[in-house]
Amino acid sequence: MPTENRTTLTPDTPVRYLKGVGPKTAERFEKLGIVTLADLLCHYPRRYIDFSKPYSIAEAPADTECVVKAEVFAKPGGRILPGGRRMERITAGDDVASLEITWFNNPYATQKLQLGQEYYFQGIVTGGMLRRQMVNPQVRTAEQIQAAPFEAVYPQTEGLSSSAISRCIRQLLPHAELLPDPLPPEMLQKYRLLPKAEAVRAIHCPATEEQAAAARRRLIYEELLVLQLGIGRMRSRGAAVTGAPMRRADPSPFWQSLPFAPTGAQRRAVEEILNDMACDTAMNRLLQGDVGSGKTLVAAAAIWACIRAGYQAALLAPTEILAAQHAEGLNRLLAPFGMRVALLTGGMKAAARRTTLAAIRSDEADLVVGTHAILSEGVEFARLGLAVVDEQHRFGVRQRGMLAEKAANPHLLVMSATPIPRTLGLLIYGDLDISILDELPPGRKPVKTRCITGKKRRDLYGFLDREIGAGRQVYIVCPAIEDTPDGGLNAVKSYYEDIAKALLPDRRVGLMHGKLKPKEKAAVMDDFKAGRLDALVSTTVIEVGVDVPNATVMVIENGERFGLAALHQLRGRVGRGSVSGTCLVMTHSKGNGGASAAQDRLQSLEKTSDGFPLAQMDLRLRHEGEILGYRQHGGVTLRFVDLDADEDLIEWAHLDAVELLRYACNLDSVATRPLREAVAMRYRHIFKEVSGG
Ligand code: ADP
Ligand code: MG
């Protein structure tokens, strides 16, 4: 029981008021983002240990965590090992087999175990059938398991184990009603969702698997609804009326200025974008197209039309290298029309920066190209009409809000080579219109992709040398900058010195990584583009967007370290000119389980040249949140959203949010007030007006 009087507990009571939580522990809780009792109650388990379906000893899977039910056959007592470690050992068994169980430095482990009694042991079973063993298992009695068959496993931190967290949460569970329930009762009824307190109890301490699933759905739904309401409110600020209505432009003069004809897909996408920009509501459009499909040109046409209409445009790129490249390329396209392009990067000298900022403020710069820093740093636009975001899936709700603050709701175009499932799009952006480039510029040949092992490196370098001899350039990508203690990864610096330079003695080899100064990066990139370098050894800073048509070979070291989408992006750096490209993925995996999964993954890369199925595979293989970084948009629960399984919840939450915002007078009714508070809490950094209306 909490030491404080029951009546004075509130959701905001700090965790240190709990029994057994001193200042040290409170500090550790804070590392997990837990400050208050409400935070603690909402620290949901990562998974459960299921004690309800134990294995027999013979059937227990080897080398995997599992629960085994067995009777204590012998309890010979403990002994001290040479070196002073203590060891306790028992023999447990069932009708068929026996199991030797050992504990180290845990003299009390066997104390309560009774000969002839059955227990549940949770741990890893090792050894052959004749000598099965388990070390340091957790033990439960039948009664304990009846009371709590599923044991929650929590995200933990140093000095604060899952079981310690569990003890704290359990003393709080009787007070779960402290948490307000933001969902109105009709909504609970409509979707048959559990009330909040019930769901919180069930998620921490479920009686059945079904109960845990029901609790999870309820909590996720709440989170999704709050998220969708937040997105909706952000979009409806200023009722989505754009500050930049534009006359419908005719793109022909722009198309005619090009040395080549746009593809049909590019024309279609541009028409869709120009229609949007001629509306009173702000465009919110995603341009999706595989690597090399020519998204930049579509953006250029939109930017051209925006400047023609008398507004400024901004283009945000994920890296400085890409920003510099875009500034140069777009300047080539736009300068003939008298349009002025400014590049704004973090590495600029203060004086140059001041001049550029002044030009942006006074409308002398028509297009500003830079990294996302454009949004946050003191950049003021005179008349921003369109923001284009390149290769950035993380550009979400929050940034949308920042953008709306920069200017009166400019049009937004997000470009991505990674297909975003509709559900994920809803999560990140709310509703988003999509244009698709489903056609590559003519004459493209797929990049030949081969996976090879490190042993073939000399042959590989022979091939690189021949390619360079034929006047081509090559990239070599390594996963790390510095050597790692385990030496398992190729670090770009030592690789550059010891391998690349040694194996290509007569060639000009350059080095590129994220820790170089912006100026150094720009110089290396310029040298490579101008053909003053034959090979570029680089980290993944060149992963997205870099466009050097004369580069024809991409070598990727430690290919097993990269996701499929990243590998596909990397190989998209070559084969961009008239000569077809080659991508060689080196692997160093030795034959354990994880490695063969890596091999499978890499084989799909050899077989498929289309980025869509690859990215989908990637989404399945890895946690969506890791890849697309949408976790930052929500709270803890979003981590548990499964884009496939929870599709219905995501759709419902979206529709409900739209309806609530439209008909429930901005959540002002008594029934929806708790919901409004929840939204205000979650988005307090964006909606400055406290629990505002
Ligand atoms: P991505 O969609 O990956 O961003 P880019 O915009 O970088 O692709 O374009 C890839 C290459 O294709 C660039 O060199 C670009 O100049 C060229 N390109 C784009 N559109 C066309 C076209 N319609 N015809 C010929 N080449 C094109
Ligand atoms: Mg691009």
C-alpha cells in the first residue's frame, strides 16, 4: 500500500511516495520517463511470461526461454566452488525425464523448495536429452500461477529490474481508478472497449491471453484517438485555409526548358499538385516514387509554379550533402527563369548566414534549400507558399505545426521512396493525399545486385579497378565511422586507410562520413562529382538522394547490418546515367540463426528491383517504429501498434476524430472534456494555449 493516505493520492503524485521507492529508485524511474503514479500505471509491459502452458522436460525447446513443470526429486544442498562462488543444485523430474537445475550465488534459491512438490521453472533448457539442465531459473508454485498466470515483463533500466517495477505497479493497481478515462461511455459501448481502470489492471496482470489482448486494444485505441484529434486540431488551426492560394499555373514553359521530356507519371503528379495549390485549403500531399523515379523534377515544377505565383518556396533535405546537391540542381533549372535559390546550412559562416537570412526575410530569395534546421532556427520567410520535404518519413505532425507557424499554413509536399502503408500515413500525417510515380525515366536498367562474402574482396577490387579504368566511379559504403571494440564492423576510417587505399593503389580514393565538417563534406562531394575522385569510401551519409550519374558501382560492406529499404536506397545511387549499375553487397556473417535470416533478406534484394515490396518486407521484419521513427509522435502505447493487426483501430480512431472535431464543438461538451484534456496534455508543446478551446 502506498504510504500516503488513500484520499490524497492523485495521478500526479510523485512515485517516491510509494513504499520502497527512495530517491535513488525515483531517479531510475525518471530515466524510464516515469515521474508520477500515472506514468507508472501507464508503463505497460513489453511482453508476458506465460506460466499457464508449461512444457514437460522432454518437450521443452532447447536454448530458448520457456517454462517447465517438474517435481523436485533431490535436494542435495549447496556448496562453495573454487574461487568462492556458491552453487545450489537440485534435480527435478517428471514421468519421462529429469532436469538438473543450478543457481549461482543465490543461497536462498532452494530454501523453499519441497521434495516431492511440483514447481514451474522459467529459464533456458540446455544439454542433450540425457542431461537436460537449467541455470538460475525463476520458480513459481501452482498457487502463484493460478493467481497470475501471465507475468509482465517491463522495459527496465540499470538498477531497476522488471520484477522491481512489477512490485511497484502491483501495489498501485488497486488505485487504477485514479486515472481519468478520456473515452466517453458511448464509445466504450460502441467498440466494446474496457473502461480505463479495468484495462490498466488487465494489461499489468491479465488472467488470460484474451484479457491482455482486450486491454491492449482499448489502450491503443485511446492513444490513437488522442493522436488523431491532435493531428486534426493542428490541421484545423486556421481551418486548414492556406495562406497561399495560387492561380492555377500552366507548367508548359517549365517542361519546355528541360533537356528531356518528363515521364507521364511526372506530368500526372505535377497536375495533381498544381490543382491542390490552386485550392483554398493547404495541400498535404505525399509524392511516393521509387529511387530514381525523378521526384526532384516534380518538386522543381511545383516550386517553379509557386515562385511564378509570387510566393517563396522551401525545400528541406535530410542531410547537408543532399541539400547542397538540391540547391545546385534546382538553381540550374530555375535560374533561367530569373528565380533565385539560396542554400542555408548549419556550417555557414555567420556573416554569410546573416546575408542569407536577410534575403529570405526580404523576399529576395525565391527558394531556400536546407536541412530541417530551416524550420527551427530563426528563419523568417516573407511569403512562404510551399514547403517540400525530401526523403523524410519522420516529418510529422509536430513539424507540420512548426511549418504552419513559419507562415500562414503553406502547402506541403512530402517526398519519399519508401512506401508508407495507409495506416502508417494516417498515424503520422493524419489524412494525406498521395501521388505516385510508377514509371522510371526511359532507358533505365535495373541495378545488377549480387551478394558476396568477404573472402572475395580481392576479386571485387580487381573489378572495381577495371571499372575505374573504363572511366567510371564507385562507392564503397561501410556501416560505422570508428572501429568498434568487437571489431565486427568495417569502420570507414580504417577501411579507407588499410583496405581501400591498399587495394586501389593507383586510384584516387576519397573519404566521406558524418563527422567531417560541412565544408570538408562539400569539398569531397564536389571532387567526386567533378571526377577528381575515382572511389568514395563513405558511411550511409550518401544513402539518400545523392545523384552522380557517372558512378556505376556500389559496394556495401557488412550488408547484413542494413535494412532492405536502406540497401535499396544505396543501390539507387548507381545506374542513374546511361550505363547500367552494379551493386555488390558484402556479408561477413558466420552461420548462426540470425545470419541465415540476413541471407534470406539479401537474396530478396538480388531478385527484386522494385522498392515497394522490399520496403514492405522490411516493415514486417523490423519494428515499424524503428524504421519510420513515428514513435516520437505518440506515447508509450504507440510502440505496440501493429499496422496490420490494428488496421481497424487506426481507421476507427481517424474517423472518430474527424467526427468529434466536426460535431462535438471542439470537444467542449461535458462528455468529451476528459478527451480534450488528454489531447491538450499530449500536445502541450504545440498548442500553447493550456487545455485550450
Ligand atoms: P529520385 O526520385 O530518387 O529523387 P531523382 O529526382 O534524383 O530521383 O532523379 C534521378 C535522375 O533521373 C536524375 O539524374 C534526374 O535528372 C533524372 N531524370 C528525372 N526525370 C527524368 C526524365 N523525365 N527523363 C530523363 N531523366 C530524368
Ligand atoms: Mg531524391
